[in-house]
Amino acid sequence: MLIICSRLHKKQSPPYVFIIWPFGKNPKLCDSLFNLFIIVMETVIITGTNRGIGFELTKQFLQAGFHVIATCRNPEAASDLNNLANDGNLSIFQLDVTSDESVSDFFTSLSGKVVDILINNAGIIGGDSQDIYNMDYKAWIQAFEVNTLAPFRLSAALIPNLKLAKRPRIVTVSSQMGSLNRKSTGSYAYRSSKAAVNKVMQVLSAELIDDGIIVCPVHPGWVQTDMGGQNAEITPHESASGLFELINSLTMEHSGRFWTWQGEEHLW
């Protein structure tokens, strides 16, 4: 029987101990278990976790043994999320991603802590009036505040925490509706805010390459949520499962590129 002690982060203590039975001529299995152990101990921050994709991502990362920091604007009203609170690996924070003060307070609460993964999931559709003859301009501006500015604001704020990780990742839930390679009509506010955040993440990836921080926007699929509607193609569970696998496989070679929930590269 082999006992291995490992500190996963220089700033983290105490050392973690786990046991592996000898596998004889199967060293690959032993290596796989070691890699799984490292993944399990990572910390992930997810925004917009009160429902939909964010809630499903929270559940799946918890089930895999991650420490999950789940955020939303009104945690007291997030009954499904609070039902997970008995899991010792879950921390729930109030966070308004559009507020400089709220993000600053959140960063202060995480001072010196390692953040392995940031998932910018919070997003809005941008109002009901989004056509050429009937546009809600205030809702359009709000869509940019939530879908474009907020992911940049939070990512920039947490760079010191991400730098402490061994394989830091910033993943922003975007949409193929923001792809400039797809011809489409309507939904001006939503499409433009997602196209903009794609470019923001592409630029951010270039600026953070020397820090070893992986940055990727992702398309979650057409999902059966309040935003996607019940006629959408996949469930939140299916989307989150694909995103979970993708996020855990990301390397610097993936950085600065647009990916789908199925792990396929998407045209900008």
C-alpha cells in the first residue's frame, strides 16, 4: 500500500493524504487516480448559480469533489441552491456582477485564496423588444453591462487569485448567437453583447498568456432554461456535463479560442 502526501498549492496547507493500492503492471491507472485527486481538490467560482446552467454546473462540480464558490444576486431566494448548502465544499456568496463595489467586496473576502477556475455564467437576454422597429435601448445597455462588462470586471478583479493556481482558467459562457460567421436576424441586444464578450475574452487571453491563465468563451448549446425555452435542444444537465468535461481538459493551447459544450472549436 502506497501513501502519498501532496501539497496542491504553494499557499495551501495542510498537505493532503490519499492511499493507492499497488496496481502492479498498470501504472497508467495509478497516474489517472493521481490526476483525478488533483482535479478534485480545485476551487471553482461560478456566477449566476441560482438556476439553469449555473445551478447544474454547481451540482456537477460538487459531485466531483471540487470546492465550489457559488454566487448570485439574491442567495436568500435561491432555494434550490440553498438545498445544496449541507455540502461542506459549497460556499454561497451574494454578488452583483455589475457593481464595482460588490465585486470589490467579493475580492476582499477571497484575499490570498487560490482560485483555479472562474466561470462567468451570469447572463441576461436583453429585454423582449429587440427588433429593428421596436428596440428597448435601456435593456440593450443592461445586456452589455451583464453579458460583456461583468465578465471582464470579475476576471480582472480575480487575477491575483488565479495566479496562485497551477492551471488557472477563465471560462465565460457566451453563445453561438454572437458568432459573426452565422447569418441571423433579431435579438440585437443579446447577439451583440455575446459577440462583444467573445472579443473581450480573446483579447484577455492574449494579455494573460505570460501569466499562464487560460481564457476561453464557450457556447453552452441551446438549453432548456428560462432564457432558452422548453423547446430548446438540450437540458441544463446535458449542457453542464459537456462544459464540465471541457473545462477540466483545457490547456494553454485552447486559450483564446471559442469552444462548444461538446468540446468542438466554434468559428468566431
